[in-house]
Amino acid sequence: MQRKNEALRRLRRERGWTRQDLVERLRKQTGEFVSEDTVKDWERGRIRCPHPRNLRALSEALGVPAAALGFDLDHNSSEVGDAAVTVEVNDHPLGGGCDPVQRRDFIKFTATATVAASSEGDALERLAHALKSPGRADSRTVAVLESETTRLFRLDTLLPPQEVLPKADAHIAELASLLNERQRGDLWKRLVITAGETAALAGWMAWNADDRQRADRYHEIALDAAREANHPPLEACVMAYRSYMLAARGDAAAARDILRAAQDKVRGPGNAATFAWLAAREAEEAGALGERDEALRALERARTAHEFAAPGEHNWSDFFSSQRLGSMAVSALARLRHKDLEREAEALLKTLEPADTKTMAVVFADLALAEGMKGEIEPAVVFAEQSLSITHRRGGGAVARRRLRDLDKLLPDEPRGPVAELRERLRELRDAA
């Protein structure tokens, strides 16, 4: 039977904290993502002891010794230090607690695989080789590694790419080691897809960190993994990321074409969110080219597909909320100078919530650019300042920065005042990139 951790619950409540308050404090101390559900599992006794890193963070956050937190510390294995595994062995949903037998089984497969990855190049070379040299692993290990990739995608929405990318590098190296030991089969295919997803994300983050060469290398490996596993949706994901890169180089036509090709890879059940994302991106690039009918048709396809989208279809598509779709619609309509732009923007503003900071940064940047294209400088400045405040505070993202750089070209030259101050901040953003 599970024994509820009343001590932890009482300590939290004594401080007037919600579970989410505790989550935020732990994230600030560890830089890791701990969900509210994990805190709930601690308090309900489903997880009898956290990972040592989280145990220390809880002790510091609540200001009490670890022994006062109400966990069964006899089950807190000293075999596993913070550097022993990349993933949260005790806090993943399959763990069910700190069973030493389960932990030892997991360590058999991962202890030697965990890398002090000296560089991302080492990790990528290992993955490239591993795709051709399969070996062994078990189903529980694969499931834990899949959950770690999901966690990295979530972290990308919370933290700057420079903070998440090293974690992705280490995870890729770990996956490569297991792929080297796994015979081809269903588990090997799952490992390959997980490695490809992580490489695709790492490439996206590298581009966000303005490391174009590294981004290209990651995406080449991700495409290799997608083809090895015969997984077209993963190919479509990489093609979507690359469309942003092509657009940033000024090649909207190539971006549009790659997005159209990518949609052909996800015409089927379980891919509605990805299809909607790709179609909305096509609408943006077709709008940039002045292709009114093509852009509006793509936008309609995106909206129709999004009605059928379900959470959890793919790690890479979970970010694509109705707000993000609305933001991309505003972006496309602004490029077309469409009569419905103002109505679309007003509708979007009513739905915004501050939960996803990176999406918020892009949304406000889209709105700023849309107002700038209309010649409405005052609201453009207001929206741009909101986007910038998020970009500076949370690391922002390449998409928001690109929108703001496009806006900079539309602003009038004024020696002083809000426009002059905004242009100075935008120049600082450009110089820092």
C-alpha cells in the first residue's frame, strides 16, 4: 500500500505554496523540469523518494533537512549519483518508486552509456555510427529514454536553447551507445526514432542559438534516423525546422516548397497537428511571396487539420496550440495586407495566456510586425516591447527575433521617442545574435 507523504504536504502548505509554486522553486534551483504531477506523486507516496538532485533541491527550498521531508530514505539508492544517469530514473512514470532492483536493471544498460560528452561532435559521430550498428536494450529502458526526449521538448519551451542543448547532446550520446548494443527490431526502431527526434530538436535549438553549421549537422542525422526507421512524420518535422532556416536566408520560395513536400509525409491519422503546423507555415511563406490564393488555401487547410489535432501526437507538435495557429494566421494575413487582419489579431489577443513564454514572444512579435505593415507604428511599438521583454527574460527564440528584425526595417527614422528607443533595443538584439 502507498503511504501518503503528509510531512511534505504539510511543509508546502505551511508556506502557503501551491504545488505549482513548489515546481517553480525547484526549477529555479535545479534548472530541470519537474511537473506538478510529479509533486503530486511525491505527496501521495507513489514515488517513495525523489532523485538525489531533487531531494537536495526540496531540502533547500523548504529549509529543512532531507530526513524531515517524509520520504523513505532507506530506498534512496547511493548507487546513483547526480552524474550517473541523464534521465530522472525515480521520477519517470514507469518507476513507481525507488525499487533498487529496477534501478540496477536500468543502470546495467545506461551507466556505461552516460557520457561526459566532450563535444556535440562526439555525440553526433556516435549516433551516425550507431544507426548502422545495432545492439541490445530492454523495453523499460527504451520507454525511459523516450520520456527523456519528451522532457527535452518541454524544456525547450521553458528555457533558452543554450541551457537545453547540452542536455540534448548528452542524451544523444546515451541513445547512440544503446543503439550500438541493440539488434534490429521494434525496440531498435523506437530507439532510432527517439534519437532522431532528439537530434531534430537539437538542430532547432542550435539554430536558435545562431549556430547554423551545427544545426545543419544535427538535421542531417535526424533525417538519416527518420529514413532508417521509415518514419515520414519525423522527416516532415525536420523539413518544417529547415523551412524557418530557408526563410531566414531570404528564400521564401524554397521554404514554401519544402513545406508543401513535408505535408505529403503526414497525410494520415495521428499527424493532424503536424499537418496543421506545416500548412500554417506554408501560408506564411506564400504570403511573403504575395501568393494570396495559395496562402489563404494553406491557412484554411491548417485550420481544418487543427480541429482534428490531439495532444501528444508527436513531441515536436505539442507546442502548436490554437494561439500559435492564430499567431501564424496573423503573420500570413499581415504579409498579404488582408482585410481580415485586424479582426484576426483582435480575436487572438482575447485568447492569450502567459503560460508559454516562447509562444507569447512570437505572438507579440507577429502582432507587432502586422501593425508595422499596416503603418500603425504606435501599436507596433507596444507589441514589440512586449515581445522583447519576454525575449530578454526567457531567451526568446529565433522566430520572434526574425519577426522583430523585419519590423525594424519598417520603422521610421526618428531621433528620439518610443520608436527611437525601440530601434536601439532591436539593434542590440541584432548585434547580440
